[in-house]
Amino acid sequence: MSLIVQKYGGTSMGDPQRIKVVAERLLQTQRQGNSVVGVVSAMSGVTDSLLRLAKEVSSKPLERELDMLLATGEQTTSALTAMAIEALGGRAISMTGAQAGIVTNTFYTKAKINRIFPQQILSFLHEGFIVIVAGFQGETSEGEITTLGRGGSDLTAIALASALQAHECQIFTDVDGVFTCDPRLVPQAKKIDLLAYEEMLEMASSGSKVMQSRAVEFAKKFNVPFEVGHSFKTIPGTRVQEESPGMEQVVVRGISVERNQAKVTITNVPDHPGYAASIFSAIAEAHLIIDVIVQDVSAYGTTNISFTLSNEELDKMGDLLEQIVQSIGAGEVRKESGIAKLSVVGIGMRTHSGVAAKLFECLAQGGINIQMISTSEIKIAVIIDEKNIQQAAELTHQAFGLDQ
Amino acid sequence: MSLIVQKYGGTSMGDPQRIKVVAERLLQTQRQGNSVVGVVSAMSGVTDSLLRLAKEVSSKPLERELDMLLATGEQTTSALTAMAIEALGGRAISMTGAQAGIVTNTFYTKAKINRIFPQQILSFLHEGFIVIVAGFQGETSEGEITTLGRGGSDLTAIALASALQAHECQIFTDVDGVFTCDPRLVPQAKKIDLLAYEEMLEMASSGSKVMQSRAVEFAKKFNVPFEVGHSFKTIPGTRVQEESPGMEQVVVRGISVERNQAKVTITNVPDHPGYAASIFSAIAEAHLIIDVIVQDVSAYGTTNISFTLSNEELDKMGDLLEQIVQSIGAGEVRKESGIAKLSVVGIGMRTHSGVAAKLFECLAQGGINIQMISTSEIKIAVIIDEKNIQQAAELTHQAFGLDQ
């Protein structure tokens, strides 16, 4: 008998009708001879409306109280899913993160899982129950409710699969799997059958928002293979697992696109040690998230430092940058929105040279100007004008043979 | 320094604006030099919409899962209230029933409180926090979430006041207190300043739905005096406490009215021991709640048995009564809706005779026919046609001098 963990996202929990379909699927999985744990997200939109409520009573709600508030969303769907399974003639029991034995640290709103005590779940599985765990949440060792950050139900599923030594972990969502590129941009995009954790990580963090990055990191760290697929389809999704030798034969696995980005340039930063650090410390202290950073070659004792971030984060910056510029005696701040990031991702890059050249050449042929470049071992990312992004994605997709 | 428990009902939690007003009141109470525990209900309407969701996924949801589901309503408002207090510059912390140390038995949806471990609350109070407890809920000793039945937040407040040995327990709601009669029926009705637990109990269970009866019973059992008042007004409400000698001087304290009642008569029930019992056992087994029962004087070896119940309960009876009639060989079932119950309540009745006579006389003068009569030590109730209820209430209110 196999133990299977299935996670269902917010759109799969969107209304009672969908919850009944999910219940049917969980029950079917059990009837095929498996022990089944379901991890459920809140109904789509619920987390946002709870956050709106919080904003209406407090401009800066305490994070402990936010977690107390937000955890109710998944508790609700876990109970509804268990009821729906029982209504179909199955046996099911819902559990909060705390009841499921998920112990976290005390970093409210983005807690880390310290340990999982799976005894309670295992004993219910043993009695033949389908166990439905409220995703996205845990409890500190003091009994305080915590949440695991946006998309945290993915992490709940992966971590439970690891603690329960599950045979399968299936992440069900509203897409068929991970694609070679966003099909809305590139209609020729194809579903990827097999991905290495590292590739999934780059795809996840570079805009293919299929899954929470922290969940993928956790899966990589503890080697928990999983599959990403569609909640309401039975076709196979994308399998994500440890890198294997055969995987390197594909040089570029997929193209990830991130829109709605902005670029900030600080000019004439005095070229002294520690000045760049002071810029980015101030940004980090304000909990703002930036992405690509580029520093020009120094000339005449000063340098220009540029970085990208989402438009949303740019809005949050307020006059922080002006303060920084003043404090370090730099030139001025230039802000530019309407840019986008395109990344080509693949483990095969490590052993194949020429990927960067091919990418730049292909963009040049399309007359697309590259504003910034950033690379990692298995990824090359370019920042371009947002209006060129579709053309760039199509050209690149074709150039690396992802259509075939 | 006094310890005060304040409970706020669902309409006081109706929207973020109201929650802010409640937060202000809790904070003010603390600033007057008190330790403050707030007990909050779910936002009005939330419990019902959760129940609707449950009904959509299951025609007969498991009670354990219902409790898991319903408990989220109060968890939500407890977090929002704590946030609102912090936003006003106070210090507050929210707690689920479980975190507040409320341990119940396992009778899901109507659990009884077994014990309260108040150490956690006391230690937060000691640190200067206003503690906001999610009402209506507790936890079994196994860590399962339970709820205390409709209006259970009242019970949470009274039980916490008892466990914490609070100096004051204030039940805030959307009325100014308990009235001599429903002011919508009798505009001359006056707020009652002081009531004995027993009187409150009769008023609560006879239709003055200001508070949950079980909460009043608990208050009586453990002698927890409390006050019922308006969430958004500072005028004194109704104080409820142990009976004191002076209280008996008022013969009738108030008049309680219950509308939307129905009457069922089973004719020609064979006059053998055990037949009446078998009728009411069958009704009890079906979890139907009936109120007044009257049996005619037996004649020719058979008798008629009548009882009242709410219209709602009558709808739930289905063909249960026909089955009973058949099984005991009785005559027929007559159902009649459109009746109402009027009760006069007062501890003084015990020592004053003539209350019944005065009531009947006053109704007779109004030409109002009495269909059934039921009495307790401190209450006389009559069943009359619903169309006469306003006239009956006004006549009685005047006859017993409650207008003065």
C-alpha cells in the first residue's frame, strides 16, 4: 500500500462544487489501494479578503494576529473537504497544522518548519481515514498559530510527504504542469515531463508561478520527488526530482518570463568599499525585494549601480532611495518601469557552452535591446523592454528547439 | 485592580468599523485601571454562511467537522479585535478557545465545558495585555476543536469570569438590557435593572433571546453575577445575580413572548401506562424540541395529548407523528400553527398567590381564548392564538403594573 500526499490549490477549492470534485479524487485515490493525505489551500480570494479586513482595522496589523486570522482560511476548506468525502461514503478527518504536528519557529507570516510529528496522521491513516490537513500553517512549540508565507500549502505538502516518507507527492493546481514557456505568450509551449529540482527552482523563482520556491527548495534539500498537475484532469503532469545524468542532454529546459518589472539606477556612487553594501542593506531593512543587480565599471572614481524589482516593490520604496543617495553623496536616482525579465533555464547549460551567445544572437536578430544580464550556473536572464517580451519569448523558444 | 470580562455579540462585530468601536471600549476599560478579557462572537451572518457551505458539500455534515468549520468565525474576529486594539495604541493578544485553556467534553456542536486552565490568560493579563478570547469554542483533552452550541460565546464569557474569579462580567449585545416585555410589542416596556438568575433563565428560555440559556444556568450554578447591556452605549444594563430577599417584593418581573409556535394534538391515545412515554421518547430520539405538554382528563379509556413546538421543529417532524399514531393505535394527528406563548415571570410569585387568576382574568377581559396553560414555580405561561399576542402582551403588561 502506497502513501500519497495530494495538495490542492485555492482555485481547486473555489466553491463547494469544486470541493466535491476534489473529495471524489481523494476518495478514488484511496480506493485504488493507497493511504491518502490531502493538503488544502484556502478558497481562492479568501486570504485576500481576510487581509483587507485586517487593513480596515489596522494600518499595520501585528504579524502574530495576521497568522491567527489567515489560518482560518485553510481550516475552513479542510473541514469542508472532509465533510464532502464523508458525504461520498468515505471516511475522512480534517486537521489544523497544529493538530497535524507541524511545529514551526516563531517568524510569524513566514515561519519555517522546525519539525513534524506525524504520529497523529499516521494513526488516522492506519484506521482507514483520509486525512485532510489545512495547508499553509503550523504551530510554535508554545502553541501559537503560524503561517508559512504565500503559497505555503505547497510547503506543507512537501514537508508532510518527507515526514511521512510518502511514496508520492502530487501538487494539484489549475495548470497541466510546468511548460517550456507561458502558453499565453508562446502558444507552441509544451508541457515538460521531467525537471530537476534546480530547474524547477529557477522556473519558480523566475516567474513561472506554479509553485512556492521555498517548497521546491525543501523538496531539493530533503529529496522529495513530486509531480505538478491539474486538479481536474487525469493526464500526467510535470515530474520534479533529483538531477540524473540523462537530464543534461537537454541544454535548455524552459523559458521563464517575468513582467511588470522596474529598473532603478543610482548614478555617480562614490567608488569606496561599503557604499554598495549600504544601499542594499537599507533596502533589505525595509523588507523590499530586489532581483538583478548590475554595477558599471568604475570611471573617474564613481560608478552607476542598477537593480530591478517588481513595480509593486518600487511603489513601496517611497523616498527611501532619495535618502540613500543623499547619505552616500551619490548623483541621482533614475526609475524606469515597463521592463521585463526573460530567463532560459536548464541543467544542461553547465556542460554546454554557447548558450549565452545563442540567446544574445537570437535577440539581436529580433532587434531587441538587452538592458541587463544576470547569470547563474543553470540560468541566463536578460532584462528587456516589456513591449518586446512576447517576440523575445517566441524567438528564444524556437532558437532552443523547445517547440519540438 | 479589577478583572473584567466583556463579551461582544455578532452584531457588535458586524464590520471593521464596529470592531474598532469595540476595541476602543475594551481599551478604555483597561485605561480605567482594570485587567480586561474580551470574548468575541463571529461577525453576524458568518456562522450561517459557513453552515450553508457545509450543507452544499454534505447533506449531513459530521459534527466534528462542523465544529472545525464554525470555530473559524470567532478565531477571525478575535484576531481582528486584537489588531484593532494595537492600532489604537494598546497591547492585545487573541486566543482560540483551546489556547485560552477551555477544555470541553466531546459532544461536538454542543460541548460542555469540563474545566478551564486560566494560567495562560492570567499571565498575559499580568503583562498588561488585553486578552481577546474567541467565544463559542473549546478543545477536548485530545486536542479536538469543539463548539458550545448557538450563543455559546455567552457561556465562554460566564465560564471564564468564573475561572478567572473576575470582579465583573459584562455581556454586551444589541439591546439595552432585559425588558419587561419586547418593546416592539409593548412600547411601554421598561428596562429591568435587577434580575435573579432564575428569572433571567425563564426570560431567556421563554423567548427573550438576549442570552443563551445554558450560559445563565452556568452563572446560576457557579454564582457568577453579570450585566447585560448595549455594546455601543454607556448606560447601565440589566444586572443578573443571586436572588435576594428584596427581589420578592416585585411579583411579576417581566413578560416573555414566543411567536411562530405550533400545536400538535394526538387524539384517542389509549389510556395505558407507557403510551405517552413512547410518544415523547420517539420525539426525543429524533432530536426534536417540544415545549408545553398537556394531557386531557381521560374519558372512555382514551385521552388526547397536545404539545407545542416551534414551526421550524414542526417542519422537521415529517411523518414521524403518523408513525407513532399507528404504532400505538391512537386516533389522528391534528397540527395547528399560528399560535404563540406568553409567559409572566417573577420570583415574587412563589410567595404571592393570585397571579394566575389575575392573568386569566385580564386575558378574558380582552376576549382572548387560552388554549393551553403551563406553570413553573416562578412562571405562568399561556398558549394563545398568535393574532392576539400583541393585545395580550399589552393587557398583561398593564395589569401587572410593569409600565410604572
